[in-house]
Amino acid sequence: MATEVVHGYYRYSDIVYEWHKTIESANDRGALKAFLHPNSMTDNQNPLSKEGVCGVELYMGTMKSGESRLLFSSGQVEYIRYWLHAVGLTPSPIPLPSSHVLLLKSDLRAISPVTYDSPSVLKKALNVITKNNKRLHGAIGGSLADLRKQFEKVRAAWAMKRGVWCAVDFEGWEMDHKLITEFGWSAMRWREDGTMGDAENGHLTVRGTSENFKYVQGNRRHFLFGKSIELSSAAFKKQVTALLTSYLTPPTPGGSPPPLFLIFHDRSQDLEYLASLGFPHTPQFPLPENISEGPPTTGVFAVDTSDLFAALEGESSVDRRSLGRMAALLKVEGIDRLHNAGNDAHFTFEALKTMASGPPLDLQREQRWPGRTEPTEPGVRAPPTVKVKFTPYEEDSDYSDTDGML
């Protein structure tokens, strides 16, 4: 009778610190401990190393509680015991870890890959994970937990290096928000070899519509990444739909349509504009639960950078950062002439790219803003938090130090 094979994940601590204790042979224990030593694990000659990846690729799992755990996949653990036996370091395959410590995918909120290229980087990451998990106790409510889950799913999807990722932005007339005046996009297609394709930026305007000036200063005549194209209202509608539909064309004749990830900053209004133009697909939001198991073979998906940044800064309120403030806090280069749909799409894509290609959420937050979740005064006991404390200048670039003094 066939036996069902169960795949899952093991905690890093269980594999590195506990697995060898269950092995009777001193020789076998020594071989396993040597394999799992940080110097060996992060070496490019380690058997677990993947082509094109510098160091070792492990997994960051988000538990149902919101806490993070560094993980080995069960496939990696099985390969370790196979390799040790195949090269003669153990006379027979060592026993697998107990199934009681195996984490199934249903036990985790999200799973995403993470790479460590040196023992010091791995050790520091473990310390940060432990520190953040202590802070997370009681600090994460339901909405923030969902945002954190979205963040890791987007990281997992980006790491698959598949499909087309396209940031889009619409501008509407401030006197009648149903009237579309501009459309901008910034797109990139992953190549078959896993490298990023050339960026494509564009900007369309609707002939006869006015530029905003009363509530926000429009910049429709100042597209920074190419030449704007002015179209009639009917031609504008056809062009936007045709453009986005073209990204679903199979890269090779007879192939499957690639997945299309549409990137928004505060998606609600832009999704309404997209539907009003007759785009035949309703983007799926949030990303599928099983995204870490493999990239979608086809379909249209929505990603929202305002949600991702809210998760990164630890803020679950409905008040989200503006595109300009988010981009500035992420140190996106060249921010200028916002409220031009083409420029906004470009900076939205750059913000997505820097977050999605970075390390897992808590490690990324600590790298970007080290020590910013600590109490403001040494020795002050404060409730646990993952909310980043930004300086007044970071919150508002027009802020003056004199204002704080006064």
C-alpha cells in the first residue's frame, strides 16, 4: 500500500541544536554537527547551496501568533541525511527528526525564502528574530497580522521570478473623481533565466481634460521617464485595456499566459477606474494562500504598496502613508513631480521592488531603521511594539528643527 509523503518545515533551532542529540553514534553526530555549523552552512560549496544563490537559502515562516521562525524545509532535511550517507560520512542514513516537530503549511500564516551568505549575518538574523518575537507578544492585532502576512506573500511571489509586475496609477479630475485624466505604468517582465527584464514606463493623458491645481498640484506635463501621449477619451480607454491585456500574452507561441501582478498605491480608486475602462479581468486580492508553494501559472493579481509599507512600519490604522512620504522613507531615489500618473507609477514600482526584494519583514525593518522600536528613554518600561518611531523630519520634510524648539 502506498504511503502518503508529508512535506513541511522544521524549526532551525530543532535541526541545529536538537537533531544530533537523538543520534546514538558519536561519529554520525559529529558529521551532522559539522554539516550544520554556520561556517559550513553559509559556504557556497555546501550541498544545500542553489545555483545563482550566494550562501544558503532557508525559509522564514510566520506562525499563527504572528511570530517568525527560521526554518529548514523537510526536503532539505531529507537531503542532508542522504548526502551524509552518500559521501560515506555516515554508514547508513541517520534517523529523521521526530514528526512531532514537523510544521505543516497549515500551521503557518506565510512562508518566504531568505538567504544568508556569512556566519555573522546568520547569527545576527537569529538574534533579531528572537528579539522581535519577544516584542511581538501582545503587540499584533488581527489587522496588522493580516498585513504582515501579505508582506511575506509578496516577498515569496517576487522571489519566484515569474510573470509581469506592473505598477499602474490613474489621475482623476479633482472636481469630478469619476473623470479620468491620466494613466501611467511602470512594468518589468522576468526573463526565463530568472533575470529582470528592461523596465517599461509610460504616460497617457486624455485630450480636453483639465490639470488639477486646487487640492493637489498636478504635473501632467512633467513626465520624467519618457514622452507623454495624448489621446481622445475613446482611444485612451482602448489603449489602457490593450496595454494591460498584452502583458498576458504567452512569451512563446502555444505557451501559457504569464501571471500579471498589478501594483497599486492605495488600490481602491484605481481598481474602480480600471473596471470602468472595461479591463476584462478582476485582479485577485490578496495573493493566494499557497503562493509560497510555487508561482501562479496564470491570472491577474493585485498588490498594494500602502499595505506593504503599513506592515513594514507596524501601523495597522486606516490612515496610510502617501506615495511621496512612503518613497522618501524607503529612500527611493529621484522622487519628483508627483501627481503625474507616469511618475507615480514609476515610484510605486521602485517602492515595491525595494520591499519585495529585501529580507523578511522584521529583519528588513531593523535594517532600515535600527533600534526605532525601542523605548525613547533608556530604562523606561513600555508596552511591546513593532511600530517604527520616525523623527519629525522624516514624518514631514518641511519640518524645521526650530519648530521643535519652539
